[in-house]
Amino acid sequence: MLDREGSVTRMPARPPSRVLTMIALLALTLAQAAGEPTHGDRVELRVTDGRVVRGGVVVEAADGGLLVAHDDGRWELVQPGDVIRRANAPPPVQETPQQLGRQILAELPPGFDLLVTKHYVICFATSRDYAKWCAAVFERLHDAFGNFWQRGGLDVTDPTGPLVVVIFADRRAFQTHATTTLGAASGQVAGYYDMLSNRVTTFDLTGSDALAGGRRPGDAGLAILASPEAAGLVATLVHEATHQLAFNGGLHRRLAPVPLWVSEGIATYFETPDLRNERGWRAIGEVNPPRLERFLKSYRPGTLADLIRDDEPLRRPETAVDAYATAWAVTHHLLQTRKADFVAYLRVLATKRPLAEDPPQQRLDEFEAAFGPPDEVEARAFKAATRMAARGR
């Protein structure tokens, strides 16, 4: 959403609140000899609620708990007490994006339609013009994302299947759906990426059906960008879609201990709108004025070290806006001046296993090995931000 100072705030990309305890319990009993998860072992589980869970094993805990990757990209935590029967699963049946889309439509309330593009399956309950405009933003971001990291020497893989986006018609419908995942926080966000479902979920901030009257085909983008919500809309779409690409393209592993300042820093680095462009977004790494202003206003030495040790400042409502601004400023500084070091640091993070845990000192040590003392990095980022503000950028 837009806060009082105009910056876009949103919940961090993280597991649904209702399963955080399950994740913690499963992580505590994680088998030390589990090795690298390859999804090579396929299981078919009959569970206590009558369902059959079928997919690849990502992690198996010592007590028999499982993190299972469904063939449609969803991950599910299955506690050992919920398994009635376990067997080997047959090889997955390759589905077309249209088949996947129709399956998702069956899960959603009535009124949704389907749009399939080169890399995305978009289920939408708003106008088709709006869905097409969003799809064009996503596809542009997809190509730019891969090019950006490959030019920096990091091999980004194409997702193994289409990326799923769900667009509700309005905030009320979105909030009803999102409450099961985010709880009370669903009323504070305009969109989110969920690591378990692997989907981006959002809603039509513009009310595009109301914009449709008297418009020629193809003019949807102009009408959308004329909306007062345009800047927040573009920032939300690009931010959450960047998370989805990062967790599906090899930058991060889902449910691995990736420091939140890194994942949110990258998403805020990509999110800056450009409302002069017909898509509302054009380039990566543009100065993000609300984040810049907030960082300069809230700067306090030692903040970065706190973010490196612990993700909580980015999760707490009372500290999140300032913490996001710091994550943006530090990421912007490092990617502008030390991209090779940042890429090397991402390679270290990419080796983290799902459901593993890193102690605070290890997180600090890995940061210092890549960039040096956090206080020095933070001070240089503040000087760079001050120069940006002085130039009026």
C-alpha cells in the first residue's frame, strides 16, 4: 500500500504465517545427512485430510516430516503424523500452461479468466485489457532480469514451468483470499509473493473496468497510467514479480535462509516506476525517490548490522518502512559500485538449503567476507544517497 509519505510498503516475501510454526518444527528435526535436495525422490502420500500429495522430496526430516514439491510448482509441508500411507510416485505428467491455468481457475472463486503468455499463466478477475497490460510488464521484467544478472556474470536459469500470477478484481476480494496466507497483514498490502504456492497474488488497484468506457483497443496502458494509483501499482507488480523470478531463477532457494535485506533490497532496486513509459516501468536500478528520502531521513549508524543479523526489523510494522529504505540504499550502492562482489555473495547464498538456519554471527561473517565491515558499507551508502539527493535524482 502507499504510506503517508508516499512509499510503497508490503510484507516481505516469506512463508504464510499459518505455517511458520510447522517450518520451525520441521527445520529442528532436519536430517543432517539429507544432502542436496534434487527432487529426484518422488513420493505419493495419502494424508489425514483425505488428499493425495504427490511430488518430489525437497527435504526429509529425521522424524519423517517432508517438504514436497508438487508438479505445479507449489511446495507443501507434511508433518509425519499426517501421513497415512507412503509410496513411490510415478514420473510427473507434463502439463501445458493452459492445463495448469485451468486447474488454478478451479481453485479460485467464480469470475476468473485465463491469460497465457510466453513465461506466465495469469488468472484474473478484472478486465482482459488490464491483465494484458500486467502481462506485458511481467514479460519485460523477465527478460530484463535475466540480462541484468547475466551481464554481471551470474547464470540465471529459466524457470522450469510457467510463473503463476493471480489478480483479484478489488481489494475486498483480494483480502478475503489473502487472509488465509497473511492473516491480519492482508489489509496492509497490495500484493505478495508466497514461497509455498510460488505465486504472485495481487488485485486491480485501478478499477480498470471503470476505465474501459470509450477507450479504443490498445489504449489500456494510457488509462491505467493515468490512474492516481499508477506508481504504487507498477512498484507492487515489479517488486513481487522480482521476488518470484529470484526464487525461480537461481538467485535464491525457496525457504532457504536468504537474509531478508538481500531479497527485499533486490526487489526494491528493480521496482522503481517510470510513468513516462507506456508500460510504467523501463529500467533496472533507477533512483527510488521515496526509498531515498526515507533512508536519508531515518539513517542511523548500525542499522545495517542489525538487518544482517536478524530479519525482524523488516517484518515489524513499526520498523519496516525504514528497514526497506536501508535495504534499498545499501543494495543500490553495492550494485552500482561492487556488482562483482554482490554476485559472488549471491552465489554463496544460493548454496543455502531449504529450511536450514544460519546464526546471526554466520550472517555477519558472510557479509564481511564479501563487502567488509557493515558500518563502513552503510556509511558509504549514506554518502552516495546524499549525493543522489543533491543532484535531484
